[in-house]
Amino acid sequence: MHSRTFILVTIVVAAAVFFVAQLVANNYLFFAGYTVLQFVVLATAWNILGGYCGYVNFGSAAFFAVGAYSSVFLHKAYPLPIPVLILVAGFVAGVIGLGMGYLTLRLRGSFFAIATLALAVVLQTLVTNWDFVGGSRGAYVIRPNSLDVFGHQIPYIEYLFLQMLILAAVAIATARTIERSRLGYGFATIRDDELAAEAAGVPTLRLKLIATTLSGALMGMAGAPFPYYLGFLQPQSAFALEYAVNSIAMPMIGGTSSWIGPLIGALLLGIVQQVATVTISSAVNVLIVGVLLVAFVIIAPNGIVGFVRNLMRRGRS
Amino acid sequence: MDFPIELLINAIIAGVLLGGFYIAVTVGVSISFGMLDIVNIAHPAFIILGSYIAYIMNSRLGVDPVLVGLLMLPVFYALGAAVYQVYYVSFEKRGQEALRGLAFFFGILFITEVGLILVFGVDYRYAEAPYIGPAIRFAFVDLPYRMLIPCVLSLLLLASLQVFLSRTYVGRAIKAVAQDQQALTLMAANPIAIKRIAFGISIATAALAGAFLVIIQPVEPSVGREYIGRVFAIYVLGGLGSLPGTVIGAMLLGVVESITATFYGPSWAPAVSFGFLLLTLAFRPAGILGR
Amino acid sequence: MTEPLLRIDRVGKRFGGFVALDGIALDVAPGERLGLIGPNGSGKSTLVNCICGTLRNETGSVTFDGRKMDGLAAHQRTILGLARSFQLPRPFHSLSVADNLRIPLLYAVKARSGSHLSARELDDHCVEYLRLVGLDHKAARLPRDLTQVEMRKLELARAMAAEPKLLIADESMAGLSHSEIGDILKLLMVLNARGITIILIEHIMSAVMSFSQRLAVLVSGRKIADGDPQEVVRNPEVEKAYLG
């Protein structure tokens, strides 16, 4: 499929999802759907760096929180509409991704991974000690209950859901476009063999920086509406464990080689967790994700997508 | 302004004692990452596991935490050897350690942490022993036993590892595996077996470090995450796996953290180690002793 | 004398206390076929790495096509026309054989010419190089499906696809049979006939002797001989280095 066709299809699917959700018109569905879509964005973003280039980012929560806190900051300093906040968050998180990559990507991959862990803790400490955005106590973000659109009252959660839906569509279209492009080929050579990539004329450092910037920016964008979703933001909830572990586990479980893996992983794990949060505790949630992650990397290293592909190949021969 | 020199000296000495304990925390990673090239980011989780075992044995049976740490050595060694076997078969052999191996340890980190939360909750747990509480006092300098004992024992642990690595056949084989796997096959040793032993030892040190930790401070499951930064900051500062470098890195970080906590408040302490780590990685990736 | 294509001027490199290269000087003329030999650990691979930018030389300088290479990253040197094959083939494992060749076309060639190749032209180029090395029937396969000799051919083809002025072939024939060595030699001769300068690093003396117009010998990081191949192999110092 041509990239332009794919983008068109993505838009149609996103519109269909929103339309169906409208028909059901259940507030809980929008709340839950928002979280699942947020994971779609995070997983897709993680995979651009992790799956395509082979660099592990443990600091997804940090980029997500940067987006969330840039919204809190602007909410206090100079309130702006959410689509603008998303762009600002994307810019800030992208710059952090770029800086982070510039500082550590000349080293071996494992150091980059460790540095991303460090980044999360440094940023959390900074935010915890920064009173303007609420410090350790957290900050309230007052949001209206509904939004007036051409005379119609739309519940605010639907508005947020729509934003996240668009963002998910953008993330997936971006990932898919990269995959089939010169950039995508370059990313694959980095994952396979950086020395050989350089010898073939691939500017590996520049490409890695593009990947960290893009991936970080998308994660930040996913975080931007978060304070409005919760109505209250604390460092512990923005830097929560589940973001880091989910954004790794979802692509790993779905499959890292193409855009569809993170999508499948995010939908699957996201929905399971929404169900589990209602029925059991959230700690069990994270435990399930952790166990699945370990099980999958050991048993099905190419994720669900790889597993299905293998089955199909075997079926044919 | 009257500079509180006594406070500073106390902070430095507390930092040195803390740094001593950090040696025990880091030495395992110096072996696994530095010598075996296994990026075990779950190492702190094993330490916390050790702390909880020491806590249970201490609170239920009244066993001294240090003794529990020693008794746990073989158990943790076996645990480490088993983890390495899984890691080898699933990742090293397939050449997938970079992405999936890291994710594997990340998963273990979470499973351990969340498992502990589910069993014990998020309350702080502490151990009891006659030496937790009292201190030696010289003039205005305090030397609490709960810091002094882990520090001394950590130094002992490091010294014995150093002797083991340089004097014994297996120890030399471990050092050789760090240099060149082929050289090792010439020594008629199986590199996989040697790596399994070495990884077992690295996890065994976590048992002791865990026991020390619960003597020094109350623990709760997520404390482990703070230690990821410490461990790798020290490891990088110390020059990536050299044992003497580890001592210097540990002491340095201990002192800087202690001064930060004394003068700026303990909420900044976690950022110190991670900030150190980021700066070292960015500007001096070969460590402070590196060329 | 014409300006050399590659000038290596007193290049030195140490690893810790070990001197890997001790002030190597070597000129390569445009269109030349140079053989570079030396015992294991003599510094041949280190020299290649310093020329190609994988390692940084500590002293001296490398000039290629009238341009100082020092400080340029490896990919920049490839873009300027300096390609290499690796001693142990390093294919991109997740890409098909054809896509492996697409990479230098998409990056090195594109960055050099600035022109945009259409998808069709790209495919044509890939097929051309695959035919040249005789891998066209494996275009859609993954590298892991290739045999030893095919892997080495892919390695050479990928270096060729960067359309270099100078190709450094680092032990492209180790472990191959007599007829396979013949194949690779023929291939290198074809490339040379197209105007590509070639440095051949090799242990197999018969191959080096039949290929090279000139022969240079490295021993312990120093160049001990350089000149007509027949004369160089009779040089007593070279004989001594090889016989122990």
C-alpha cells in the first residue's frame, strides 16, 4: 500500500472509531478508550527508536511526564487550547530527546538505555522540587465539564478522546511512513550493524538523533492532555512505572518489526489492563505486564506478529 | 556567614561510610556488566529481595541480618546461575541480548518490585540488631555502627573478590572471559560455565548488599529503583568494572550524596547519582580513572 | 607523476601501550591495483580502519582525492568515494540481499550526487550489481540463507554499490575454494577495468601475486617493503618476517 493511501485509511478508521464510540455514548468507554489510545501512541513512539533502530528507552515515563508538566506549566502561566499544548509538549519532549541522544548515543547502546533510566529519576526529582508546577503535592488543573462546539455541548472527555485518537492516527501514520522510506532503511541498518551502516554511507549518529527526537516528541505529545484528563497531576502519576513498562512491553509483545506490532500490543494489553483495573488491583496489572514481557521475550522473541507470520509460513509449505 | 565546618566534616565522614556500603551494592554489577557484558539492570531488585529476606528472618526468627546475608550467599548464587542459564539460552545464543536481553532484565525488575509490593505492601520495613542505634563518638564526629559495620564488611567483600579473581583458577578464567572468549577455550575452560559461575557470584553479592541495606535504612520495594542510578553511576565513574575504580566511584558518590542531603535536603539526593551518571556518560564515558 | 588518489602520511595508532601502526606512509595512484600483505597482527586491519574512519589515527594524516580525511566520520568518507568490504562479512541481517545493496545507493550515492533515484532506477542498479557478482537469483533472500562465498560476494557488491573511486577489499577470499577465489579475482579485475582503484588485503599469496601491480608489506605496524611484487617477495626482510 502506498503511504498516502495508508494515511487515508488511517483517517477513515479513526473516524469510524469515533463514530462508533459516539453511538455507544458511554462516558466510561471514553475514559477507558483514552487510556488505551494513549498507550497506542506511547508504544508506537517507543518502537520508532526501540524496534526500528534497536535502542532501548527505559525513560518513556520521563518523556510522557515532560509533556504532562509542560501542560501544567502553561495552564498556570498562559492557558492555551489543548491542540496547541500538544504541539508545545511535542517540541519540549523532542528537544529533551535530542539532547539526551546527543549526550549518550556516541556510546554503546546499553549506556543509552541506562541513561534513559537516569533521565527519568533526574526529571522526577526536579519536578518534585519545583513548586510552580505543584511540587510533590501536585497541581489541580481545572477543566470544564463540556465544550461548546457550534452550539452543541460535547462532554469534555469526548473532546480529549478525540485528541488522543487523532494523535494515535498521526503516530501510526508516521511510523508506517518511516518504515517504507529511506529513513526506515537507514534505521534498519543501525539496528543490524552500525559499522557496516557507516561503511555504506549511512550517517548513523544523525539518524539516531532523528529517532530519539521523534520518539520523544510523540511521547511528550501523548502526555500533554493528561493533566486535563485527570484534573490533578502529581509527580508519581506522571512518572508512573506503568508507562515505562507498558511502552516496552506492548511493542515487544505485539512485535517490533513493523507499525502493526505496537498497535496490536497496545490494544491487547491496554484493554486487558482496563478490565483488570476494574476487577483487580493496579499492582497486579503491572505484574501481569511484567510477566508477559518476560515470557514473550523468551518464548516469542518476534512477538505476536512474528508468531502469526511463522504460522502462516508453515501453513503454506 | 558562619560556615558549619563540623556539619561538613560529619557529612563527609557519613558519605565515606555510605560509599563503603555502595561498594557492596555495585561490585555485582562490576562483575556482570564489566566482565561479562551483561547489562543486568535488575541487580538492585535482587538487592531489595535480599533485604526483604533478611527482614523476614530477622523479624520472625530474630536472626542477625548479616548472618542471614551470609546464609543467603549460596541461594543467591544458585539463583544467579539459573538466571544466567535462561539469559544465555534465550538471548546470548540468539544474539538478541541488546534489545530483548535488556527488556528481560527490565521485566525481572518489575516482577520483583511488584511481587514484593503485593506481598508486603509499600510500608517501610526495618531490621533489629544490637548495633543498630548506638554510635562511636570522637569529639564532634559520629560513627554510627549501622553504617560502620556494612562499610567494613563491604570492604572485606571487595578484598576477598579481588583475591579470588587474581589468585584462583576460576577467578582468572572470569577475568579472561572479559578479555577474550577464545583465549578461554585455549585454557580448556567452557566460557558459558565460567560466565554462569561469575553471574552467580555477582547475584550472590546482592544477598549481602541487601542485608546491609536493611541495616542502614528501612526499605520498601521501590527503593530498588533509586539504586539503579547509584549502581550504574558508580560503575561508570569507577571506570567500567575495575574493582579499585569501583571503590573510588562509590566513595565519591557517597560523599557527594551525603553533602547534598545535609545542605540541600534529602529530596535532592536521588538526582545527584543520576545527574552524575548522565554527566559522566556524556563527558567522561571511560570513568574518572579512564584515559 | 600524477597526484596519488590516496596518500597515507606517517599514520600512527596505539592501543594502550601496544603500537599498532608506527608511522605508515603509503601512496596509491589512481587506477592502481595494490596488494597489502603482512602476518596476523601486523596492523593491516588497523590501517584499513584508520583509512576508512572506523578508528582515528593519532598521528599523521590520510588524504584522499585531494582532501584531508582526518576528522571525517566513516560515512562521510564513503560518500567521498572510499569504500571497503569487511574481513568477516557484515550484512544487514534483517534486509533482503537486494535491499542490502539499496542502502549504499540510497545513502552514499545519493548524498554524493544529490540526485534522486526513482524506485525503478534503484531496482535497476541493484539488479546490475547482483548480476555482476552472480547473486541475482537470490535477490529476495535474507543474508542468513547465503553460503560463505555468496556472503563474501554480497559484501563486495555492497561496497561496489557505493560507487567508490577506491575499494579496499579486506581478506575477501579467506576460506574459499580455488575456483571461488578465481571468481572473486575476476570480479575485482572487472571493477578495476571500470576505473576503480583497488587495495587488496590478502593472505593467499597466489591471489595477491596474480592481482597486484604493486605490493606493500606490513610487519609489526611498520611498512618494510613496497614495490614490484616479484621483487618484494624476494626481499630478505620480507622472507624473514614470513618464515619467522
